[in-house]
Amino acid sequence: MIRIVRSTVIDAPTDQVWAVLRDFNGFDRWHPAVARSAIERGQGSDQLGCVRRLVLRDGSEVRERLLTLSNLEQTFSYCLLETPIPLFNYVAHVRLAPVTDGDRTFWEWRGSFSTRKGEEAEMTRLVGEDIFEAGFAAVRARLAATSGLEGRA
Amino acid sequence: MARVYVSSVINGRSDRVWARVRDFNGLPSWHPGIAESRIENSEPADKIGCVRDFRLRNGDRIREKLLGLSDFDLFCTYAILESPMGVENYVATLRLTPITDGDRTFAEWTAEFDCAPEREAELVASIGNGVFQGGFDALKRQFGGESR
């Protein structure tokens, strides 16, 4: 089992970051790897057990199930059901916590999975960099752009 | 039950920050509000259940018991046994979490306690801003300014 943890600090209150992250059907609006997103069977994206079908920028499709979601703790977790790449038993957890010193957000993203022998390094890089760190950068840029607009208004 | 939550970012690796704060008898070495400390009955400072008897710079004396300490999860939990603060059932936890982006440390300090209702706001402010944030400010100075 490979475990990956990435964490960062976003220069915005947790409520603003959570508003972006909590929509399990909204990753296509901010994550650079995701082109389209839809929830299957017409369920709400905050329905535990709902399944999202993501079309990635490279054209591949993945299905992921929402396992937990807490507005109080500002956490959610999900698992991969189907993917064209060798990520097996993939479970990921997202957690936000307030940095009261400066009204910022601590954001932690963890994932665990197994893969085929010989592909550990590539899958570790893909999850840690292309999914987690790229997600951090996209949300940081998005919130910076939003606050910039408010600053000019 | 009153609750205090204060968190900050320290510009140092979590193992280095932990090395500074894990010593239950070491408050005077990093917290500016603490003048001196000793562990009662000559027990080791990482023996769960040991009691620290320390003195603040303002002269107040506090006795606290170590309830939990983890070098793996980087947290320390303790309870107040005796203090002039007028709190009961006071339990606090100091917890560190690595920030992989920049090798920094996310530090959280929480407390829960009972007190007279009219004193709650003042106690929450003095513990949160004074003791907890005061400690974090000292760590931020000791580990260098945060690069933002």
C-alpha cells in the first residue's frame, strides 16, 4: 500500500476554500486535470454514496464514489471505482482546518492505493503532483483571482 | 463548556518544531510567559501521568498533568490540576501537522474547560491570545519569519 500526503496553506478563510471544494460534482470548475463531471443516477452531489463520472483532459474517464462529507469538520473522502490507469483500492481524504493566525486555511489531501509492480514511482508522482499539488495551485489561483476582483470593485 | 482554538504556521519542519515543544518540562525554553518549571517526584518528562509545576512571569503557579504524548502523531495533551485561573476540567492539546508545501508546520492548540459564565469570554481571550498565540508567536520568531 502506498500512502501519499500533501498539505499546504491557502491565503483565504476556510469557508471560501470549502465553498470551492465541497461540491463533489464541481471539480471540473477548478481542477486542471478534469474536463467534465456528472453525478450518476440524478443524485445530489452531497448524497453519500453518489458516484461521479469524470472525463479527464486526456479523454480518459474515471468513476469515483463519495464516502464521507462533513460541513462541520470540512472534510470529505472518496474512492475510485473505475479507472484506466493502475490505481487499485484508491481512497482519498481531504481535510481543511482554520489557521486562526491570519484567517487562512490549512488543506491536507491524503491518498492510499496499490498499483502494479514497477509503476509505483509513476503513480506516486501522478497522485502527489498531478492530482494533489496541481489542485492546490488551481484553488490558490482561483481564490487569488476572486479576491483581486473584489479588491477592484 | 468553554472552548479555545488557536492555530498558526511555523516556518520550520514539524520534527524540528516538535523537538522544541515535546518536552513537558521545557516551557521556559520556548514560551515567553513561563519563568520556570519542574517535574514532581523526579519523574521523566515523557512519563504519562507526570505533573509539571511551573511559574509564570507574573508569579502565578500552575500544576498540570501529562495525559497523552505522541512522537508519531506529534501531539501533547494535558490537564490543569491547580491554578489561580478559576477553571475546572481544563484539558488542552498542542498538535503539530506537517505542511509538505514548503516544509512548514501547522500548529494547533485547543482547550476545553468549565468556568463561571461571566468569566468565560475573558478566559477564552487570555488563554487563546495570551498563552496559545503568545507561544506560537515565540515559535515563529525562533524558527524565522514566515515566507509568504
